[in-house]
Amino acid sequence: RLIQVGGKTFSTLMKQSGGFIMHNSNLFPINFGNNCTAYNSNLDDFQNLYDDANETAEDYFEVQPNVTFKKTDILFVHKPPHLLSVPGIGPLKADSLATRVCEYYPNAKICHRLDRDTSGVMVFGLTKDSHRHVSKLFEVKLARKEYVCLVDGHVKSNEGTINLPIGKMKTGEGFNRWVIGGEKSRDAITEYTVDARLHTSNGHAYSRVIVRPLTGRGQQIRLHMKALGHPLLGDTLHAPANVAFATPRLCLHAQSLSLEIGGEVCCAKVISPF
């Protein structure tokens, strides 16, 4: 059964004890049962777990991009989870949000990126000038971003700031992995506010947190919330197995993005599915 996002049924289910995740237009209960013992912490296993090579585009994304806001040659688009922001290397990674948007707006250029598994609002420039202007806003940290995430456990403080540098570390399999500290680390700052402290139907605690990254390091929110002791639900890269597979997707969503265009603040919002 399809549930309309933002409707009465959706609102009721999202607020009831036990917790649900909206994914592919269906509701899934949060399940912390540790039934994934067959998987180990090998990074390559985690990266290939959600292999969508056999899915069609319609399985997880409307072919027609969902335009949230358009002004002065700026295009805001809702990116679904499990879709690259830009094409990767090889035919299996050719599909991306940028590729699909360009089918409708051939001159569109992406101004920033979201991780493959993160959903939410993104912005494109439709001209060279608009692309340059918006990209500069991100570069000088004048683009205001707000995310919502679900994390394991109850976060103790109602709000706080995490200030931990992020760099890269070479794994035994030869991958470069984002970590706290690491090589060539750079400052990373994240503000957070606890929106709700909840329990699943079997009593497992989790929290809904509003997050505002002040810097744009790789996997910053995932790493900072894990360092706080509360990894994200569905994070197959950094969370323990019972948390990583508690939900069918990573519970991280970019719910709003604000930019100053010509002296006027433009804000685009996408309703969170959790």
C-alpha cells in the first residue's frame, strides 16, 4: 500500500511508538534484531551489500526530477537514496542524479554532492554564472544546510557542537576510508539538536536529531555522530551490524538548503521520510 508523504496516515505512523522508515513509497519498521552475523566489518562487503544493479530507475526514483524551487537560473532537486550525485567510474556507476537532471536541463551543472545513500535537497546551476555563484557559496560556507537523522540510543544533551577533524586512513583492503583524525585531516564542525527520543516496539532506544554541518568533510555527520556514541541507523560503513541493518536505508536526509541569491534568501525544503 502506498502512503502519501505528509498525509494524515503518514503523520500518524511516523509519530507512533515503534518507528517506521519510508523507503520506495513503503513503510518499514525499525528492527534492531542482530540477524546479520554472516557479515563482517570488511569495507568491501558493506559497500556491495545494497547492490542495485538489477533495479530499474523507477524502483527508487521518479524519472521526471522533482523540482522543489527555481529562481534566477537555480534549480533545486530532491535526490533519493541509493543514487550517486555524479557518475562514477565504469558502466555500473554511470547512472546519477546529475545525469538524469541533464536529460531535462542539458546545461545544468551540479554545485555540491551528497553521499550515494543520503537523500534530500540538492542544487544545480542552469547557467555558468549561477553555477559559479552557488558553488562559491558552498566554498565560503555561506550555504546553510540542515539534515535530519536517526541515531542509535538516546542522545543525552539536547544540543551541542562536535568539533573533530576528519581525514583518510588506508584499510587492509587498500581502500581510502574517512575517519576521525587520519592523514591530512581537516577541521570539521557539526551542530546538533535532539528533536525526539524514541523507542521501537521492542524497547530499543533511538533518537531523531537535527544536524547542521558547518563544514563539508567526507561522511562528516556519520563520523561525528558515531564519535558522540550514537551511530546512524542504516550506516553500513561505520555502525555495528544491529544498527547498520536496522533499517532498509541510511537514515540521513538533507531536509533544507538556504542560499542568498541577489540579496534574497532562497530556501528549499524536502520532507523527511523519517
